[in-house]
Amino acid sequence: MRVKNNTNDKLLASIRLNKVAFVFQSFNLISSLTAIENVELPMQLRGNMSRSKIHKRAKELLEKVGLGERVDHFPNMLSGGEQQRVTIARALSNSPTILLLDEPTGDLDTRSSDIVMKIIMDLNLDDKITMVMVTHDVALRSFASKIVRMSDGKIGSIEDIPIGDRMKNYNKLAKRVDDIVKGIDKHQLNVRQGIEAYGEEEEEADEESKMPTGLLNDSNEDDDKREDPSEKRELPNRMKFINDKRSNMTSVRIPSDYPYKKRICYLD
């Protein structure tokens, strides 16, 4: 079927509901609904399943993305990564043929990005769901089967990624996510270093060895031994108590977390 400018709106709505699903950068969850209710909503709109079957499938999808214990939480009680996983579960509710992803890791930290990308890769490899992802994060290119570069609204180039390279990157990602789940988390990442960080030191060394000599290190040989000054930065004394602190809590806070003194003002 070809979609045209004059295609009926009801037909387009039916395609969006039954054949195509979306994962947004900003999640677009309904704040007044719990995680499981957000996932149930597309199935309720479709109207071809009983309420009990809808509830069962929604719970299964949330368990599939690792949120089996968070089904009754509202969006503001979930971290960014958890909200994005709810968005993915919602997108899968009506078994779409194509999944469209708009910057799915754009609002996430590196560890949440890894977990979300692992879920997306599993859906593509195991469930054979066709995916089209738009992103500015070049680290994600290693997980695509085909890369289309756009510039000023036009196609700049098209690149096919060999399946061997793709699976190699997927295995690195799976190992990292496994470490995160187990709490090992031994990879020390900088902000937005993200998925591109595993074992890339050797590739970076290779790239540096290919650079023409004299371009960056004309001054003297000691330049090669210079260290990143950021590695020597220390916290102020008043903040050093957090050095060894770790937490698996989300950023969600409740009113009791913010102690305050009640003040009463009387106005004449």
C-alpha cells in the first residue's frame, strides 16, 4: 500500500495502531497512568482482546524489559531508563511490523543507554522486528545493519554494516549489560562515552599510529607522556565523603526527603 497526501485519516490511524509503533526520546508516557496502564492503552484502543488478556500481555511485556516489579509505578516514580523501557513495552503491545525510534537514548545516561540498546537489539535479532532509528549518537552506528547519513534533508551516503562486526559489538554490549545487572560495573565511563567505550582503546591506538608524525606532537617527546589533568582532579574536602558512596536508587524524591520548618504568617 502506498501512503499519499489524500490517504484517508482513518486508514492512517489504523496503520499507526496496528502496523507501526513509536519510541520517543521524551518517552511521552501518560503521567496519570501506571506503567502497566500505559502499556495496556494501545491494546484497549485496538479492542480485539479481553481485559484479562490485555493485562496479562502488558505484564509480560514489562517483565520482558526488566520491569516486572515496577508495573504499578507512575512515570514520575521511575528513572529515565525505566521510563524508556516502559515506552518500548508500550510500543510492542500490538505486535508492530515496524518500530520507529526517535533518539531512544538521547535523554539517558550511559548505563541506561546500554540497557535500552540491549533490549532493542534483542527485539531485532530474536523477534525479527524491523527498526528505523534516528540518532545523533555516533556510538549507536555499530548496532545497525545499514546506516543512512542525512545532510540538509538529503541522503549523503548509505553504508552496510557486516553482520560479523555487528554481532561483535552486540556481544560487547551484552557483556557490559550483564556486568551492570550483576553490579560489577567495573568499566569506568565518562559522560557520553557510553556504548563506544568497550575495548576501544586498541582501536584508538591504531588510529593514532596512523596519524602523520609532526602534526600534533612537534614540540617534544614529553608530549606523549602528558596526562589528562581531569584525571588528577579531586573533590573538595567537604565533598570527599561521597567518594565511596554508591546507590541504586532513582532520582525520584518524596516530600519527606526535603525537611523544612513550618512557618505560619498571620496577615491583618
